[in-house]
Amino acid sequence: MYCLDKTKAAQDKNDNQVKDINVTEKHTNKNTKDGDEDAKGSHVTEKHTNENTKDDDEDAKGSGVTDKHTNENTTDGDEDAKGSDATEKHTNENTKDDDENAKHSELVVVFDPTGTSGNLEDAIAEAMLKSIKFRRNEEDNSNNSLIQIEMELKWCLMWNKFDHARQNVFANHVFENMTPLQTKQAFIARVASATLYEAFSRNHVEFVNLMMENGVSIKDLKIEQLEPEQLKMFCARILNNNALPLPNETTDASASINRSSSDRVEILFKRYHDEYVKADIEKKEKERKSASDTTGHKTTSKLFAKNKIERLYLWFLFMNRPEMAKFLCSICQNQTMASLLAVKIYRKAAKYDTKNENDHKKIAKEFDKYSKGIIDQCFAEDRRLAIGIIENNAVAFYNYKPLKIAKRADCKAFLASDTIDEYLSHRWYDEFDRQYQPLNIHISVWVFLASVFLPLLPIVAVLWPPIYKKSSTKSKETNKLVQYPMILPNELISTPEKTPDKLCSKLSEVGKRIKDFYDAPVVKFYYHFIFFFSFLVLFSYVLLVDYLPLNLYGDKRSGIRNLPISISEIVLHIYMLSFIIDELYQFIKSKIRPHGYFLNSWNWMDLAGIICYISAFITRFIVGENVFAASKILMSIDFIIWCIRILYFCTVFELLGPKLVMIYRMMRDTFLIFVCFILVFLFAFSIASWSLLNTNNHITWLYTVNGSFIDATVSSEDGKWWNWHLLRDLFNWGIWKVFGQVAEPYKNNATDMDAVSENDVYGTFVFLYATVFVVLSNILLLNVLIAMFNQTIGEVINKSKTVWRYQRFWLVDECSKKSILPPPLSIACHLVSFITNLPCLLKRNNPVPDKPEKSKNNYYQMNLEKVYAEKYWKSNVFNRDVKTKTDLALERLETKLNKDKVSLVENVQQVKVRYSFCLIAN
């Protein structure tokens, strides 16, 4: 509006000038020197006598009219004298207005809506900037100069003019002529907090980076000093239409409702928290509803009372502003947990918002990388600290455990970090001493030998104490307390009391070693592998020699008369029953993430094997040749599935684990190429060739002795040659040519021998078809498939370490949760577990609200994590976004040189033009 007011004022002044000129034209222009202006006004000045006119040509043109009015001019002399004074006054006023317009011409902005750059917003912004610069020039070298620069910075934030702020606000030359108290550092310290708040509310990431370039820290926001109401009002400014979706609710966060802004922020935060952050939301849905109905305002009013930075960080995530949330993550407590929660939030948002699914997954992957970097930085500085971070509760984020959130969000990068790898090594061997290597053989080999040759007998635990960690039974409890001496006061640190009875002490120590032996995931892994291998051996034996029809006629099975099925088959069914119970137990106890059981491809294989077995088991008790054949075929398929399932045990080894990923991806590529390309060409070639080859068997052409045509007969009167065997012949005809086999398995009925196509027109075209098909399939398509294999292998090799660590985590996690005894002995363990948990199952009708886990006093650990994480952010994240001072200086120098180059070229061109004019004149 400023530019429009100035334009209107200039137009009013021009109208006044026009009125003054009309009055002036009625009087004598005594001192006129401009002949062109006299010519334009001759029709008016003909009423007066122009005494001092110097232009003779113009006098000649107006002489005819002047003679007619000589008498009138004589009588009106007095009036002309009066008008001359008024003319001089108007002339002086016009001169002053022209000087004023010339002086303020830089404030005028012309807006042309029909032009190519007719943007009204840009015109308004330009007018505001000109006003700020005008005031700044007027008040230069005064105490208000910093205020004007601050106004220009606010203008840059309002109109998102990042480049202008870098070049004209934070440039060093702006502060050259100022007093020492008005230096650049003083200006930045003055505007840091307000600028950061404005940049955060407007989502101007570039301005935050610019402030950090100039030495501003995110800590200058001083969020913890805000009152809860102030923080909620700031959150209200961040409401936008691009917020993360809430299922079954309107996601328009900026829509107006009949509540105050602070109440609305509380309600939205609670909804987002329950949907995206709160663990086990399905089980606690009733508690949430009842709590919101009875004590809704009391519950939400405490959301922003403490941990304000962490709440604001979550709010930025909910409002889908991940870049700003990244800055807040760098200053909050429990930063590892903060980044993991961001992964969980955006992974869940990707399920709700399918339109922006890829964007949400990309953001989740980025925060997953941040979590890995933070925890690995802590691991590099202090290994015990990093292990403590992932095991302890995050006080600033609802006492959640980082490892639990990482599993629920499936954070692949975090689960493949160095910290998790070290944590898994401790968890894998549990109380076994990894450094103990008798006869220079690793401890895992001794544990494997003990599991193979002494199955289910804890002889090693009883007779070989050195295999365990030294003083594991005594110092395990105290290690956690003295790990960080500043965590707990001395009076709370206690040591286990010594047992006076040595015999009881030894017995308890032996019992603990036995328990530790069976609880170790490595022992469970070896036991389950050994029994699973024995299951496959038993399965193969039954399938080969002992899978017989149901004994209904008093025959012998396994040497026992009237036994319906053999003993080996009975043991096999017990094995399968234990597998089914294990899968049910795993499905019920699966709390990794919603529907996490079905996201594991190995679980799908287990389900396929169980379904095939149940189908074969049911049909097995129906006596009949066809039904028994179906049952045995299903059992053979089931055997193949379980043989492939044993490959899962290979994921624990770094050499074999990534190879399984290669095989899986190559199978996917093979299926894509085979189905989409090779199979199409195969059936096209097979049908075309087989139709030509089989023509002579269907049709007989009759000719006379001299070669004249008589008749054509067919081999079948009905003309029906269709059977299902024909499809097998078609596939068999073409599939071997894909792999280079050129023999034609075509059986000639006349000779009853395999023969190639005959040397006739049909055989000629079959030969041409075979040539083209072999070239396409064997040379082109298979080589494309091999090239895809090479690419897949290269990608997996580059990520082999990450892939293996990720797979190993889930295998160790699964082994630690398995029963002590492997199938089929695990049935007893599940029965005992069911009996012990039965009272809890009966009380489900009256559930008790879950109590939050008590958090340890680990503020010292949190502070160390924050210090180490700050190093990671500065060295690996923010340095990529913030340009160094050297880069900025080089950029300014390059800009200046480009400007000088342009001006030099213009000067040279002007000299050339002048020189050419001089040559023409000469």
C-alpha cells in the first residue's frame, strides 16, 4: 500500500502543475527561452504580446492572430500585470514539488499488471524495502542504524528473502562505519532469539542455517524459559494443513474450532501422541478414552509443563516439519530416543498417507541414520555409556526404552550400528567369557561341541567354571551401580552379602551356572539347530520308506500289528505339533510392532509349511489311491519348505547371512524376467512350432500317381486332439531351448523315435523359429538376467555388513525368547508357561492399568549423551548444510569479479561505439 500512496501523491502534484500551467498561459511570458514550448502554447499566447520572444519563426506563425487582438491586449494590460504575480508563485511551488519528487523518486514503485513481471506481492515487498532503506540512509551513523538493519531482517523473514539477508544484512560491509558497540556480533546477539523464533514459525530452514553460520546456536531459543501458555501459543503458530494424518479424523490442522488456541494445541498433541508415540495403543485405547473423558483438561494441561524442548520437537514432527525438528533434536535430552521416535512416527504416517508414502519413508530413513550416528558417536567415546543408553529408559520421552522403539519402528540402520553389534555379542554369549580360548579355539566352538556330544546335559556348566566370566555372580549387580559414579549417592550403593555356608554358596553358584548355560542364546541356537536337523533327517526317512497308507486290515507297522501308522511317523507328527505350538506362542507374544509377525518372510514360510502339513495330515487318514497320492505330494512339498527353512540358521554367520539376501533378491529378479519376458517368448515359440510339427499327424493329403490332389483326411473324426498332456508337451518343447538344448523331443508316430523336424515347409519354419527363439532367450534375455544378478550382488556386497548385523539382531532376539528346550521337548515348557500364566489370563476381564516403568536416575548419562551427540551434529550434519566462512568469502569474491567483468565489457563496448562515431564524423 505504500507504493500506491506514493503514486497517488505524485499524480495529485501533476494535476496541480497542469492547473498552474493553464493559468500561466493567460499571461505574458516575458522570460521564455524555450521555442518549442512557445510553439505548443501559441494558440493561447496569441491573446498577449510576446515582447522578448527570440524565435522569429514562431512569431511569424502567430502574427495573423496577434494583429486581431492588439486592442484587447492594450485594455487588459492591468489584468496581465496581476496575473504575472500569481504565475510566479505557482512556478515556485511547482519547482519545489519537482525537487521533492526528484528527491523521493527512489521510493516510487511502478506496478504493471500487464507486464511479464507483474507480481503485486513483489511490488509491495519492493516498496517496503525501499522505505526501510530510505530511513536507514537518513538515519545513517546514528544510534538507530541497528534498528533499521533489524527492520530489514524482519522484512527478509516476512518475504523469505534469504539471499538478500545473506548479502545485505549479515555482510561485513554493512557494519564497517558503525561504532564498536554496533558491531556485527552485537547485532546478532540482539536479534538471535527473535529471528530463530520467527524462522521456526515460518519454516524458513535457510534462515536457521544462516544464523548458525554467523555463530548463533539453537540453544539461543531458550525454550525452557517459556511459560507453558507461551509455548502453546508458539505451537499454535506452527499449525498448518500439511500436518501428519490422523486416522478417522479430519487432518486440517488449521481449521478454526470453538476453542482457544492453547486448548486446541493440547487436544491435537494428545491425539497425535496416542496415535503415533504411545506404545501398545490397541490395549490402552479404553484407558485413553476414559482418561480423556474424565480428566481430559487436567491430563493435557501438564503436557507442556516439563520437557518443553522435547514436546516442541514432537510437535514439529506431528506438523510435518522434519527439518526444523532436526534442529530441535540437536538440543533436546535423550537424542537417540528422539531420532528413533521420529522414525516410528513417519513409518506410521506412511501407512496412513499413501499419497506421500515415499516422502515419509525417506524422512524416516534419514532420522534412522541420525540415530545410528548419535549412538555410534557415543560408542566411540565411551562404550559402556552407549550400551547403557540403549538399555535404560529415556526420561525425557515417557520412559520408553530406545531398543524397544527401534524394534517397533524397524530401524535398520540403528539395529546395524556398532553399539547394537557389541550389545548383541554380550547378549549372544550372555555369561560366557568371549575372551577365553582354550587351545586357541574360540568359545563358540566349545559350546557347540558341548551341545552336540552332551545334548541337554549341563556337564560343561558344572565341570568347567572357567568358561564363564570371572566374578560374574558377584560383580554383575555392582557393575551397573559403579558404572557411572555420579548417578547414585554412596548410601544407595550396596554389595551382595556373603553367605556364611560355603556348601550352600557353591550349590547356588553351580545352579546359577546351569541356569546361565541354558539361558544363553548361543546354547538355545545350537540346541534348536541340532534338533531341527534331526527333524529333517526323520522327515526324509519317513517320506522315503515309511510313509504308508493307513493300516486298516491288521498289517504290521514298525513291527507292531494293528498299528495304524509307523512309530517314526508318529514322532514326526509330534515334531510338527511342537512347531505349530511354537508358532502360535510366537504369534501371541509378538509385541514388536502391529502385525509384525506377518512382516517377517520366514514366518510366512513357516505358515506355508504348517498349512501343507495339516492338509497332508488330514488326507493321510482317508484310504484311497488318489487321496493318498495327494497326501504324499503335499508332504513332499512340505519337506522342501522345511529344508529351505533351515537356511535361516545361516543368518548368524557373517559369511553366509548376506548370501541369503542375494539369493532372495536374485530369485525376485529371476521371477520378474522369466514371467514378463522369457515365458511370453517361450509359449509363443512353443505353440507356433508345435502347431506346425503336429500338422502331418492331424491331416493326411491324398494325391494320385501323377501328383494331382484327391482329398484331405483327418486322423480324428471329431477333430478333438485336446488333452492336458498337450500343455506339458508345449512347455517341454520350448523350455530346454532357453538353456541351449537344440534337440527336438518330437516323437514321430511312424518310426516311434525322437526326430527333428522334417525337411518340408513346416520343418523349415520351425527351424527359423528355433533360431530366433534361441537368440532372444539364450543370448539376450539370459544375459540381461545375469547383468541384473551382478548389480544385485554388488549392492548386497556394499551393504553386507549392515545386512548381516540387521539379520543377526532379529535372530538373537528370537533365540533369547525361545524356550529352553527345543522341539519336540518344548511342549513341556509351553505347558508349564501356560499353567503359570493362567491366573493372569483369567483376570483379563478386570484389567489393571499398566504402571510406567521406574526410570533410573541417569541424568549424568543423559548429559554425556548430549555432549557427544553435539559433536556428531556439528561434524556430520550441520556442516553439510552450513557453508564455511572460506566458502562464503570465495563466493563473494567470485560475484565481485563477475560484476567487474560485466562493467569492463560494457566500458569497452562504449569506447568502441564512440570511436566508430568519431571515424564517421571524420
